[in-house]
Amino acid sequence: VPSTIRAARADDLDVLVGLLGLLFTMEADFRPDAARQRRGLEAMLADPQRRIVLVAEASGRVVGMGTGQLVVSTAEGGPSLLVEDVVLEESARGQGTGRALLAALEAWARARGASRLQLLVDLENRPALGFYRRLGWQATQLMALRRLL
Ligand SMILES: CC(C)(COP(=O)(O)OP(=O)(O)OC[C@H]1O[C@@H](n2cnc3c(N)ncnc32)[C@H](O)[C@@H]1OP(=O)(O)O)[C@@H](O)C(=O)NCCC(=O)NCCS
């Protein structure tokens, strides 16, 4: 069944928190924490000018998601979209839904003047690396660093 992509609503939050739990279980840098994921998603939904939460729906059920946040890039001299939280439940993978989600995030960013999209992938997530490469994303020489407060 083909998926429909639409903006997330408050009543999607339970399902989205579950999807983020899947993602943060896969990625070595993160631990699932439903309360934090809910707070984060609520913060995004509260700022629709700069942030977008998209869901993929199949047969009336949410099966995947992706988020985007506009940041200002001095390198670009304008907005760039930070893409995060791209994840589909297992049964929905490999049917073009990830491609559709990324296309919708890109369209949202373009409509707001963005000239670049950027994201981070777990270095050991081979399938995701293959997926993004197929979609035309280029690897960079940058390394992600973080300091937790
Ligand atoms: C990564 C993910 C979002 C991809 O979504 P998907 O719906 O399975 O991918 P699609 O079916 O839309 O694939 C789009 C294209 O990428 C290609 N592709 C998908 N996985 C690939 C892989 N491992 N290697 C090479 N190409 C791949 C597909 O063949 C397809 O090509 P085509 O459209 O030219 O035929 C999904 O598999 C997922 O949720 N994975 C687990 C979570 C995750 O890793 N998220 C990324 C975090 S950064």
C-alpha cells in the first residue's frame, strides 16, 4: 500500500514516540526516553515556522516519520534544513516511503528558501548510508562532536 505523507498532529505523538524509540535503540549514541522524545516533538509542533514533523501513513495508520529544522548557515548565506528522526516501522521499509518522506522534507525546505539539507547518520548504519547515497546525498569530511550538559 503506498504511503501518504502529511504534517504530524498532536494525536500522532504516541506513535511517533514509539518510532523514535526504535531509532534510538538502533543508534549507539542515543537511548530511548519516551518523556524526552514527547517533549522534543511537542517543541517542534509548537514552532511550525522553523520546524516540521512529517508522518507517513499507510492504510490510515502512521508507519513512519521524519523531522526538519531550519538553521541559518553562514556558509550558504541563508537557511539550511537539519533533517533528523527519519524512521519507518520495519514492515513499511523498502517500498519508497523513505524516499517520499525525504522529498517532502526537501520541498518544505525549498519553499522556505533553504539551499542545503544536512543530517547525521550512525557510521555503522549501512542500510541508511546506502539509502541516502541513492537519494543523492554526499558524505562530508565533518565529524559530529557533542558535549552533554
Ligand atoms: C532508512 C529508511 C528510512 C529508508 O526508507 P525506505 O522506505 O526503506 O527506503 P525507500 O524504499 O524509500 O528507498 C529509496 C531508495 O533507496 C534505495 N535504498 C534503500 N535502502 C538501501 C540500501 N541499504 N542500500 C542501497 N540503496 C538503498 C532503494 O532501493 C530506493 O531506490 P529507488 O527509489 O531508486 O528504487 C528505512 O529503511 C528505515 O526506517 N530504517 C531504519 C531507521 C534508520 O536507519 N533511519 C535513518 C536514520 S539516519
